[in-house]
Amino acid sequence: MTRQIGENAGAILAAADVLAELELQFAKARFAEDYNCVSVSLSRDGPRPSEAGGPRLLLHRARHPLLERNLKLKNAVIVPVTIELEGERRQLVITGPNTGGKTVALKTLGLLALMAQSGIPVPADRAEMPVFDSILADIGDYQSIEQNLSTFSAHVTNIDFISRTATAKSLVLLDELGSATDPEEGAALAVAIAEHFRKIGCMTVISTHHTSLKIYGANTPGVVNASVGFDESTLQPTYELKIGVPGASAGLNIARRLGLNPAIIDSAQGRLGSQTQDVARFLDRLHTELRTVEDERARIKAREQELERETSRLATEGRKEQQAKVREMEKKLDSIFRDLEYHAREAVSAVQDRAAAQKVSKEAERRIAKLRREFREQFDSAVVAHATGADRGDPDAQPALVKNVSEGDTVKLKSMGRAAVVKKRVGDNHFDVEIGSMKMRIAREDIAEVQQRVGESPVEAARARGIKVSLQNESGGSNVPSEINVIGRTVDEATSEVEKFIDRAFLAGMARVRIIHGSGMGILRKALRGYLKKHPHVESVIEPAQNEGGGGATVVELRV
């Protein structure tokens, strides 16, 4: 029974340990979420002076969690600190005015180092640390009446313990080093203590007001000066930690801000040595210049961001312009392809023999396919030439456009392969045309040629295009027949044959021809007469007498 009770108690304790561990992990997660924490990158080798580029201590925009909580309750904003030590740089000397945030920086570093080694995320934007074998600090006033310790004695006692305990893998934090005693002796002692920890090789962060330590930080390898900010115009601390520059104590300025009797402050300024005043003025001027540099850096960064946005905008516009040029180039190629197809159809139409026409048609299709492949292969290089403007001003690189098209002109269309009459000009490059009873709008690039200009006779139009026209009274005859028989043809077949017949008769200079289509139901007669009445070469359409065919034929008088 006793054994069973013991086993049950052990199980309960084990379960309690598991629940406690779970509660701890949940608490860490809640804390990390509430304070925007990050996990710390830890190096177990620790900081060793001999290892160049070895483990580093980095806290980027770190915050003290207790200070952040208190400021949140007051709706105030915390100023984060950034501390970085690595390689030979192992000691940081922080100077500047009281109430400026020196002690907060030390406490933030110490607390976050302990949190990191306890597996707790830290409130910072980024954190890297070595694993310290000890974190040793002398922060605050440890004077004790009971133990007969003054403030100075308490500091010395703590620093003695730290100096005997610290190793090369330790983190040492010393606040107000060398204070609470004679300034000259305190300064000498502070420099000696800082040098002792530098030789040990541990990472050390020191806060002080002594000018000697500022000079030590500027002249000693491995030591970095830092300062907390102070705004001379408002006499208010900025709480910003600036790495690489010592700070001015600004004790008299702070005393003035706190309301100390101005007569006392003026008397104190008069008692300062000239060297001390020169150093103070130099540091004040240095911090003013730093603020100016930071403002200029902010302006430059804003300008760089503006330039990046402008560059991005121009790149986007450039891509759009390139795409537009590519589309324009594709239109040019399509126009060239239409020209090729048009000329191929014209070549086939010129061949009267059907078998020969089919052969030429197949050959034309093969040629068009070949040309399409060649143009597609050359497309990339053509696009480059078009994008760079290399083809501008080159007439061979532009689509061939027919010039001087007027209303009333008879034109040949590439897309239809037929003649059309221009009825209206729309803008510079579009026209309303009429093909028989069909009306349509075309682009200038669809016009293959002007067959007949308004007011020009058909013969003159043909001769203007370089076509040799022989009139019957000039040549004494012609081998072109004066009539054509299309009985038995469909409307489309008959129309195509009549169109070619009229063109040959017109070119031969014939004045009158006859078309035999038969009577039947009158469908073919009506379609052909409707077509002929709107043909540009036809002057009039007449139904002949009965002895010449009557309703089964149509007499056409041609323009000369």
C-alpha cells in the first residue's frame, strides 16, 4: 500500500513538472509576442581576443522590458539602444550627461544577456551573443551604514571581486566608474581598472563622466567610445546611444534645466578651467555636427528612396513602351504578310488556265509559309532595331503606304483582292469605301494601288499604272473575244469570270461586249447586271434586242 502511494506521488510530481514546463514555455511565448521579441543566436565558444571575426555581441534596437512596460502604461515611446562588440573591439566606454540613459543601457545589456542564456527571447530587432561563463556588474549605490561602507568603498569592494572572478569569457558591466572620490584619483583609478579588464580579454561596458576615460577610449586599441545624446536647444536628453564618439557631461546645462539658481551656474562656469571649457565646447560642437550629419544622412536616404521609386517607375514605363513598340512592329510584319498574300493572289488571278492557277497557288502558299518563317526568325533582331530607333527614317523598314488617295478614286484592296470606290476620308489613314452594295471602313495600309483617280478615264488610269492599252482602232483588231458565255455557272463563278472578262476587254480598248447568261429564273441575270452597274470600267448596261439574245444576254458599254 505504501509502495503504491509512493508510486502515485511520483507520477503526480512528474506530471506537475511537465505542466510547469509547459506553462513556462507558454509564458515565454506570451512574453515574446507582447514585447516583439526575437530569439538570440548564441555562440558557445565565448569571446576570445585571438579569434578575429569570432563570436560577437550584437543587440540591434534592444529595449529593457520593464522600462518598455512602464512607458506603455504612460503612452510614451521607448528609445531602443544598439550595442555591438566583436573581434578586437571588446570594451565600450559610454559617456554623456546624467539622466541620459547610460545606466539603462548597461542594465538592458545585462538583463538581455541573462534572458538569452535562460532560453528567453529578448525584446530587440536582432540579437547575437556568446555564452558567458559569468555576468558581473557594479551598478548603483551600495553604501551601507551597517557594514561601515561608503559609496566609494562599496564600489571598490565590488570591483575587487569582479577583477578576481572575470575571465576572457565573462561580461563585465561597470556603472559610473571612478566616481565618489577625488576626481583626479578617481580618473586614474578608472583608467587602470578599464585597462585591467581589457588585458583579461572579457567584454566590458563602462559608463563614466571622466575625460581621462574618453581619451583612453580614443587612444587604446580594442576600446570604443560611445555617448548618450543631449539636445542643446531644448536642454533635454535624447536617450540615443551613439557609437564611436564621446559625450559631454552637460552637468551645468542639466542643472540649469532643473532650475538651479542662475547665479550659481554662472559662478560655476567661471570656475571651470580653460582646458575643461575647451573640451566641453569641442564635444558640444562635435555632437551638433553629428546631428547635422545624421539629418543629412536621413535626407540622402529619403532622396535615395525617391530615386529608387523613380527608377522603378521609369523601368515600368520603359517596359510598357517596349511592349508598345513590339506591338507596333508586329503590325508592320502583319502588313508585310498581307502585301505578300495580296501579290500572290494577284499572280494566281493573272493565270487563266485552271491547272496552272492551282500550281501557282500552291507555290505561292509555300513561298508565303517560307517567308513567314524567315520573318519570325528575324523578328527579335527587328524588334531591337525598332526599339532603339535604328529603323526610323528608313523607308524599307516601313510598311508601303499608297499616297494621295482622294474621295471618288477607285482603289484595289489587299484584303479583298477587289476594286472599291472611296466614298469618304476618315482622318489621315482610314477611308469609307464601297464594293458593289457593300460598304466598309479600311485602313490606308489595306490599299494596294489607286486604279483610277476621280475624273480620270479608265484608259488613262491603266496607262498611268504602266499598263499598255491598245485600242481597236489603233491596233486594227484584238484577240480578246467580244462576248462570254456563263450559262450553267453559279453566281460566284459567273461573277469571277465576268470580272476578268471585263478587265481584259477594257485593257484591249473594246467599247462594247456581250455577256450570255441565259434566261432561266433570272437569278444569274439579276446578279450580273447589279454587279456590272457598279463596275468602275462599265459605262452602261443594256438588255439587247431579241435577235441578239434579249433577256438571256446583257450588252455592256465600257468606258474609254
